[in-house]
Amino acid sequence: MDCLAGLERKNYRSQKTIIDASSSLIAHNTESLGAHISGILEVLVPGKVLPVQTIDVITTESEDQEAFLIGENIKNLIQRGVKPEDIAVLYRYNNDGKALLATLRTMDMPARIEMGENIFESHVVRQWITFLQWLVGSSSEDAIAQILQYSWWNVSPVDALKAIHFAGKCYIPLFTVLASKKHLESAEVSNPDALLLVASQLAVFQKDCVQMPIMEFLQHVMKETHWMNIALNAKDSVVVLRAMKRFLNEAKELASTHVSYTISDFIRHLTFLESHNMQLLTPSFEGGVGAVHLMSAHKAKGLEWPHVFVIKMNDKHWGNPKKRSGIALPEGLVRYDFVFFNDKNEDERRLFYVALTRAMHTATLTRASHTSSGKETVPSIFLSEIPQDFTKNQEYLETPQMQEQRLLQTMVPGEVSLIADDAKAYIRAQLGSYVMSVTHLNNYLECPRKFYWRNILQIPAVKTRSLMLGSAIHDTLRDIFETLHAGKPIPDITMLQKLFEKYLRREAMSEKDFQEVYSRGSKAIIGYVKNYNNIFSSNVLTEHNFKKYHVMIGNVPITGKLDKIEIIDEDKKLVNVVDYKTGNSDQWYTKLKKDGNYVRQMIFYKLLCDNAKQFGYTMQSGEIDFVEESKKGFIKKKVEITEADTKNLSEKIQIVWKEIQELKFMDPENGCKKKDCEYCF
């Protein structure tokens, strides 16, 4: 046992004072390796030599003072040259960070909560919930007064208030006022037609929400109200769009598993979650730079920062947690937890230990002696468990002049540029691993704002019947050619129909839509196979993904998944690349022009093949293959690609890449500005 007597664990993160203080703290836990094996002494030792500094323990009079003190200390660190991202503020509960963030924002401190935001607390999501509740009749008539004041409508705020006031004064339902030119004139609004249009739109939406699939309806409202453009141009656009993306994803996921899912079903689902205090969180705001990290101690596990603040070091907050009421279980039903029954603070102490040992150079512990309501607080038991040799205790004494400064700084809203910078940091984080595809390139060239919405923010979009048809046909053709490649015969008509049906059933659509799409798709597949059966090549690669080749065009990473690659000459390593298209080939003339999307797609694929060193083949030709029969029969369009074509597209790719890295797509002025563009209205 002597060989175990000095069990050392090295901490390569923290300076010696922090290590010694945290070791003394955790020694108060009864559950450890040494408690179960006699003779073992766990010793935490520094893994590297760092300057030693005592731990500051600061007590303020109020919680407002505590938050302001944190802001002032952060400001001092930044003025001394410390990067904001090298500072972290840790707390016990997620709600602790929200009030602090508000204070730091008013003090112009760049800070970010490193956790998903609950979308039920987003003003934008709340607007949508109120709007949907009114549509399905599950809210009071008063809700329309709120809806009328949304920025969705092209209505003067004064006119909206006049209409609301007139309805209340005359005891007339507000919607009745909005739908009557006579009432609106009596209300003395300046533009009655704008309010009449709102009433008309609301009436149409009320009808559509019953008749349309949920995702199609939500997308329809966004388009008709130009909500997308309003959101993209908002000063806190990323915050708004991340919350809305989570909202739409929730609807999309539920609709995908319930074919007849309705707006009423969705509202009931959201109401249930809220009534049980369940949250819908956006993904954590990670990867950005230039902001102080605010997070719970739980989330901080495994991370480190040069400077760490641990806040609200009071009893019942850190240590001696309030006992949760619950249902008593019969004795013996669950395993006896000796840690819980021996000391309810064991886990709490471990969590504080984690928070303390996140600090590399400095650790500051703060607490307020009174709550916001003026009630006196008790220091956390853990403060008394750290030997005084390792701490420096201070009382924050605020003079009248300091109080005036605090109130002035924390009562005036912070600069909006902080939010904009935060948004840019978030978008740059998304671009950290970004790889360009031809779909993204085409979207950007069509409208940079479309690229922003669809490919960077990835706001869920409605999958139309045409897209569902295309997906099922692509999957069916893939299976057909994989069967041929394996040396097996093409499935007969019955099997082809079953194969197509299997893939189409994976799409969320009504039975009526399914029957219509199935009829069209099975006819296309059977006709296509009959037409080309005798000339099908079995020497093919299907849905070949170039992601694994890490293709670069200059400094631009590109990728793509090719529908079919026909090997023309194995010895010379020559291939023909085929891309399937559904729809009438007669209608795609513009896309088949030299600068059209389809031709650009084939040139892009040529660049992929030529620059993927491990691919091993040369793309000799490209082909657009229309799967559905047109008036002229089945059409295949060969695409001639020259060296000049690949050179020009290479240059365009690098220009677009540069603009993407410069975040030009975030500027509304850089949109396509076409009248019919839903992203540029």
C-alpha cells in the first residue's frame, strides 16, 4: 500500500494558490478515494509554474452593486490589455446570468451567455405565439391589439393606436373597426387603406391556417408580411433568427411525424411546455471571440480562462440548497445514496470546486450582503472552508459619487453596436468550418441575402411537393443503378413502383398530395427506365460525395455530391457526370444558358473532379438528365466545358468567398434588390 500513499494529480491549468485553496475546500467532502482505501492521500499539484496571487473575496451591499462591480473589474482587465474572451463569469443557476448580462450591456461590456436561450423568452417568438393563438381562437380578442402593433404591417404606429382607442371607446371589436372604412374614418386614421389591408390579410391567414400544412402556412405568412426581410434587417438579427429557427424546427419536427399536424396542435404543444416550465433552447452561442463568457458552473466543466469571477456566493445559492418537494418513493425502490444522506453539500462543493479550478491566473469571488428586496443574506459555507491564507477579503464601499456613476451607467441602454458585433462574431463562428457547394454559390449569385437566410442561418424552409418528388426519384434511381452495378437485373415495374413508394412515404404530406405525387413520380420512373433500359451503363458511381477529398480552389474549400458518374474509359480514367432534374425540360431554358445555374453546376463539378487528387478520374463531359418526359420526349442536355469556363468560375468562386468572409451578405444594401425577391423587399 506504500506505493499508493502519495497519489498525485497534476493541474496544468491553475496557479498554486488556487490549487491549494480548492484542495482545502474539497477536503471537506467525506466521499473520496482516501475515505474508502486506507493510506491514500490525494494531492493536487501545479502542472506548471504560474505567478501566485491570492483569491479576492468581495462583498457588496446590494446585488446591483455586485453586478456593477463585476463590470468595472472586467473593464479594468480589458484596459490592461486582457482579451474579453480570456475572462469568464461563472454562476450556480442559469438565471443568474441574465441580469448580469443586462448590466454588462448597459456598461458597454462585450459579453455573451454561453448557453442556449429559451425561445419562450424571445419577444419575437412571443409575437408569433400570440398571432397563432388568435388565428385559432385560443386567445382573447384583445390579442389583436398587440398583433396590430407588430412591425409586420405597413401601418403607422399612430394609426394603429387611434384604431385601438376608437374600438375601446365605442365598445366595437377591434377587427370590426379594422375591416370598416367608415369606422376607420371615424377614428381619424391617416391611411385607412393600410389598416383595411391588415384586416384582409388577417382574414385570409385565418382561413389558410386551417387549409394549409403547418410549415407551408408559416412560410406563407413570412413571405406575405415580408417578415424575413424585417428580421434580417433587425439590429439583433442573429438573436431573432436563432430563436425563430428553433421555433420553426420544433414545428417541422412535429409535422414530420404527424401528417395532419395543425396550427392548433402546435399551439397546444407550446402551451403544454410553458405550463410545465419546460424550455425550448437554441443551440449554445459557441465559437465566437471578443466577448466575456457568462455560463453556469456545470457548463464550464473542462474549460479554462486566465481570469474567472464566481458570483452570488451566498448560502442557499452555493451550498445548503433548498430542499425540493416531491413524491416520496417507497423504501428500497431506489438505491441508497450515502453521499446524499451523509452531506447534502457534497455535490454542491464539487461544483464550486469545478468553478474555482477553471481559473488560471486570478479568481474573484463576489457576494451581496442584501437581496434586491433588502433581505440580509448569509455567506456561502464554502467561503469559510477556504483557509484565509489563500484569500483577500474586501468590503465594497460605495460613495454617493460612485452610486451616481453606477446608476447613470446601468440605467442607460448600451450601444447597439455590441449586439451587431456579437452577431458578426456568431456568423464568423459559423463560417469557421464552412465549405462551399454549388447550391450555395448559386444562391449567393442570385441574392446574397438568400444565401444568408438559406445557407448560413439555415432557417427551416417548406419542402414543396416538387422537392419531395425530386428526392424520391433521386433515391429510386440511385437504387436502380446500384443494383445494375452489383450485376443484378433492373427491378420489374411492380418493384419499381414499390421502391418509389417506399421513398415517397418518408416525406410528410397529406394522403391526397401523396397520391398525386405518387402518380406523377411512378409514371416518370417507369417511362424513364423503359426509354433507357437498353443503354444503361452499370459501371457507375452513385451519389459520390467529394467531401472526403478536401478539394481546394485557391484558398476556398469546395464540395458536392454528384448524382451519377459514368465511367466511360477505365484505362484513360475518363468519366461523364450526370445530374438528374425533374420537371419539364422546356421550362428550364434560362438555366441551361452559359451563365445559368445548371451550366454553372456542371462547371463546378468539373472543378471538383479536376482538383480532387484522390478521385483518380477526369471529367470528360457533363450531362443534365431530365427524368420526366416532355412533349419532345426524354431529354438529355450535354454541357460543353472549356478551360476558359473553369478559369472564370474559379475566379468567381474566390471573389464570392472573399465577400462571404467579409460578411457582405449581412448588409441589406448588398441584396439583389429585385422587386420579387422575398429577402430584399
